[in-house]
Amino acid sequence: MRTIFVLLLILLFSSCNAQFDKNNLINDWYLYKLETKDGSKPFLLKNISEKNYNIIINKNDYLLVNNQTLFSSFRDSRFKTNYNLIQNRLVTSSESSLTIEKLGKDSLILSQNIKGFEAKDLLRYFYVRKDIVLQNEIKKNLNKDTLIANNILSPTFKNPLSTRQLKDLTITKPFSVKDRPINYKFNGYIFINVQTKTVTIKLISFDNELLDQINKKSKDLIKFNNWDVASLNNFKIIKIPFAFESYYKLSKEIESYGEIYSFYSIDFNSNNEENISYQQTQKSSSLFNQALLEYQNKNYIKSIELFDQAYKYNPKKLDAYYNSAAINFGIGKKEEACKIWEYLKNEGQKIAESEYNLKCKN
């Protein structure tokens, strides 16, 4: 009986392993859909194309890249991850791997596995081959003199542009009033003439009194050599929608400032929550750990305060929301807990939806 059971296991694993052709795996893959393993939307993620979610899979390693890297000849090997293909998993360490849930000639579905992480914190990636996406985009623009750039078919800027900074005012002083960055924004279209090798900008929304400042910020954009147009020589003109924002924020504990360039749309980024600085994540993690200690010491009110601060510093600190809600509910503050669960539910979080339906609808 045991022999039959072992044979059945061997057949099962062989069947799973034979469900895909390993040769199809080695490819450049474009991400078209992203969710967490519990079916939730990725928390506060508004634009997956700018993130390192596309994947370039080689024989023994893979590279997670954004659209700019995927659709250019640029390959940065600094962030390559080695893997061993074991059955249907790309094993990267004893604690992490990617499961191949589906693999065909044109499509791929991968899901994360990290020891100690819950399904709500792990991602499922839905991919299609890059060359198919690129071919479709080229077909749509066939015989056009002017290309309206998008995140798939576009020249790439050769240097980093956007910057974000955060100062912890508990350990340093803010800028003096005269030295503070100013809040302003402008948008429009960049026109790259491939034939004459010139670049011009047409502004749409801007403050006339800040034209000198705007021209300074635009000077790098109008240098033809700063753009990689090598693969787009069949177009005469490339039109790139863009928006720029300079921001400054001052609160009791933090001072944040930066310059954000957004391409392929004239919509302003509005300093959205996707862009969180390293300093913010560090401060948030420190507050989160303090909150855990206060909870262990049964200082529940203080623990809630610290968890709330943790997600204010880093609005993506999902566990800080859940912990705050759970403790609030546990000490009888149902209304506060339900506000948090309702917010998370509206952001597509399945666990929060269950908690809200179970505990807040009565």
C-alpha cells in the first residue's frame, strides 16, 4: 500500500512538472495585472508600470525591472537574483521562492512565497511576453509621423529626475523660512524632433511669475542627448505628455520636500502616497517596533498611538492599520476600529472586508 502511495506521489509531481515547458520561462515578461495572494488589491499602489514588477528571466537568474528598463536596451545586473528551478518553483533561498502557477508560450503567472509572511503581504503577478506587448503597440502606431509616447513605446531619459527627501525634526532642525523649497507645478508636452535632433516644450498649466524657475527645471529636458531615441527613428516627432511638481510640507515632527516628474500624462502626481522616502520607511518601522513593545507591556493606548504614527509616516504600513484596529476593538473602541477596517475595505483589502462585515455591521 505504501509503495502505491509513493508511486502516486511521484506521478503527481511529474504531472505538475510537465504542465509547462521550461523553455518558455526564459523570456522578458510584461506585468499586466497584480494582486495579493488573498485576492486583495496591492495596498495604495496606483501605478504598477513605474515599479520593479516586470521580470526578465534568464537560465539561472532573474531581474525585476520597471517599464523603462524592460522596453530599452539597458540591463542593470546589480539587482539580479539567482534561482534554482525545483519542480514549479524558482527557489531563491531557504525562505523565499516564486511559484509558477501557470506558464504558456505567451503568458506566465507567478506568486511569492516568503517564510513568515501572510497571504495579504505576498503578491501574485500576471505576465505576458514583452515582445507581444511591444509588437501590438508598434502596430497601433504604424505609418504615423508623430508618436504620442506611453509607458511601453517611448524614448527614455538617461538620468534620474525625481527626488524626495524627509527630515526627522526630532533630531534635526527644519529649513529656515528663506531657504524652504517652494510649492509649484507645471505640465505640458515635450516634442522631440528625431530628424533635426531638437527638443521643445509646450507648457499648458503654469504660473507666469515662476517662468525663470520653470525654465531652469526644464533645461535638462530639452537636451536631445539626454533622451534615448535609438529604437524610434522611424518617427519624425515624439510627443511626451508630462507633469512636474515641486512640493514642501512641514508638520510638527517631519519636514518633507521633493521634485516629482511624471511622464505619459499631464495629470499632476499630487505628491501621492506611492512615493515614500527611505527615511519615512525607517521612521515608520521604528515606531511600529515601539508599538509592539508597548502592546506587550499592556500599554494599549500608547501602542495604538504608535501604530497610528507608523502608518502616517508610511501610509503603506498595512500591519500598522490592522494592529491599531484590532487593539481598538479589543479595548472597546469599536467605532475607531471600524473606521480603519472600512478604509482598508474600500482600498480592496479582503481581510479588512471580512472584519468589517463581521464586527461593524451589527
